[in-house]
Amino acid sequence: MKRKTALFLAGICLVSLLSGCGSKESAENTDIKDPAPAVTREEADSEEPNAQPENDSSNQTDEYYMVNGKSPEEVTGNILFWSWDPNFFDMVEKMNTIYPNVTFDFVTVASADDYMQKLQAALTSGSDVPDILAMEINNLGKFYDMGICENLDEHEIDKSLLIPYLEEMGKDNNGTFIGIPNTAAPGGLYYRRDIAREYLGTDDPDEITEMVKDWDSFIETGKKIKEASGGEVSMIPGIDTLVQPLVNQTGLRWRDGNKLTIQENFTDTIALMQKIKEAEIDAGLDVWTPAWNASFAQGNVFCCPGSCWFQSYVIEPNDPEGTGNWGVAEVPGGYYNWGGIWWGMYNQSQNKDAVAAWMKYELTVEGAQNKYDLIHFYPGVKAVYEDDYLNKPNEFFGGQNVTELYLKEMDEMTVLRPIADDALFYNSMTFFAQSLEGTPEEIADKIEDDIISSNPQYEK
């Protein structure tokens, strides 16, 4: 019972943060909050507006902003929008510069898990279903199968504007275009420059990448730092932090239909985690815990694999004095995607024109730049990368142009198409990675048993 409770709590934190879209507060405080009451458009208007993007121009023509034959001024509607990240409420309001007669009712939920529970209840009752569907990556596979998403092609939402892999993931299993991405989510190895200079003699991202060019090199570099620091500095916070990159780098599935394939596909992954654990280069900190969060500022951990959203949702909140002291290297083993949300339209919505208008704005250069300005999300819109707006030194990362790395990754990385119940697998894999007791085959067997205990439809 204690193990199940621990797994449940870890799962809530994991699903919320893997999305790359949890609030900044969630990176520091894992307490679950009661859903907040709706915030009306009138209340939102009383808040001080955010600064406009430096470049307020759009790559679109007036014709682009037409919605189902209506001009921007003719589009009306009051959109019900649920989110576990209030930052999104700031993002969506900027669309009123184009569509002045679209309003929002905002409702905050605690996490992606809570969102799904609340959504299922609303669908059952037939009332208060949000007009915009937040399809977090670990739940995206469920939305493929639920049959509640509108075909966005019918509203002239131009999927060709998207980075190809994000466009593909926005299509359900029948190829129907059901969602636009909130952000791209390429991975990176985030490291402290002060530790790199002291124990490795350089903080240059290319040189650090060479030092961790494969997992064997990663282990040797970790040993070097551990020894040089007298055991005070570990390479990574904990082994479970490696689950996302290692799983996604394989390009393999955890199930084939209802048959579990963890024994078949992930014993090598488990063995690699055991090898890294045996090298004693991790700090033994479980992912998303207060101690894990605190390690980013304490200087007792050199690096952590993550995703581009780590800057705003993990590192900056936990190391507010860290500007300039962080760098981004390539993760050994290959490029990968970690997290993301796709926005869909509820197919029974009474505000489809308004939702379509918001989606059109999201896919403009202006909309993408607005999102980056607010929270450093790297947009899924191709055109925004064609000028210097994002392709410039990042002050937080010591002047490094991290956009160059992210673009390279997005062209070459392994992307696993979501399937239903991905959260079950990742939560279980993460839990057992914290102990790694037994042979790889025994651990894989435990993970399969754990998944079956939660969903008996699956079988070995």
C-alpha cells in the first residue's frame, strides 16, 4: 500500500511536469491545489497587461485571419479554457489584438491527471466541457481514441505551418488533424558552468558534449567530477531522471496492442541504468522531489537531462540566481522529445469559430513570439525560426545560442508516437528506476506486473 501511494504521488508530479507545461510554482511545490474558480474576461482585463513582443509583426495576410468566412471582427464567442498552468491564460489573451470579440472563461486545475478526471466527469454529465482540449503528451494517445476532437482541417487551420514531427503527432490514428502543439520539446543536457570550469577545465558546450559523447564517456566524466570534488559533487541528481531520455532514444514501444513488450524492448535500458548506478555518480535524489529541485542551486550536482522547457519550469525557479551559470550540451545516446501539449477543439463546442480564431493566432509568428516572450517556450511554428528573434544568445545560458541545438535536434531526433496509457508505463518505469533491485529481466517483470495491476486488460 505504501509503495502504491508513493507511486501515485510520484505519478501526479511526473505527468504534470513531463508535459513541459506545469506552472513555475509546480517545480518548487508538489502540493496539489484545489481547482480555482473561473476567471472571467472582465476580471482578466483588470490585470496589468503584459508587454507586447518586440516584433509585433505577423507572417500572415488579412485573408489568413478569416474564420469560416468571417472577418476577425465578426468572430465572437466565449471560450471555456481549463489549464493546470495559469501562464496559458496570459498567452491566449494576446489574440484579442486580432480577434477583439473573443473572450475566455479560465479555470485552473491542479495537474494533467486532474484535468483528465475532470474532463471525464464533464463528458459523462454532458455539461461544462472545455471548448479547447488540453492534450498532454502522456494522455494524447487517449485523445486519439476518444472521438471528441474536431477535425481542424474543416476550419482551415494550416498544419503545414508546423514543424513536421509536431504536425504528425497532432493527427489521430486515422490521420485526422486534431491538435496544434503548445511547444516543441527537444531534450538537452543542462549543466552548471562553474562546476564544469572547476573540475573539467572548460564550460564550452561543444567540449562538454564531446566529454559525454556516449554513455561510457558520461560515466567516466561523472567519476572524474566525483573524485576531483572529494565526493561532494555528483554527475546527475538520480537514476530515475534518465528514464525519459533513455526510453525515448530507443524508439521502442512498451506494448503491442494489449501485449506488454517491456521484457522484450527495455531490459537493455534497465541494464544501462544499473551500470550508471553502480558507477556511483548520481546523488540518489528522486525526480521532482524537493531535494531534487533544490540540487539545481546547491552546486552538488553537475548536470541533468531535460527538455527545452526546463529553463522556465525547472532551473530558473529553483536557481533564481543562476543566470549565466548554465549551459546546454547534447545528451549521450541521441536526440529525443520530452513532453508537450497539443490543443484540440471539442467537437460539440458551441464556440468553434472562436476556438479556430485562437488556433490561427497561435500559428502566426506574432503568436509564437508572444509565447516565447512570456515563458521561453520554443514554438512549433516553422516560420518563427527564420529570423533572428529566437536565433540569438540566451542570457540565462551564458550567451549560448541554444536555438541552434534545438533546431538540429528537431530535425534528427527520435519521436515516439503517443499511445493510450503511456503515463502508466513512464510512472512505473520511474518508480522501479529509483531502486533497480534485481536483474534487468526481474525488474522488467515487476514493471509489467505493476502495469497489469493498474489496468488488467494488458497481458505479458
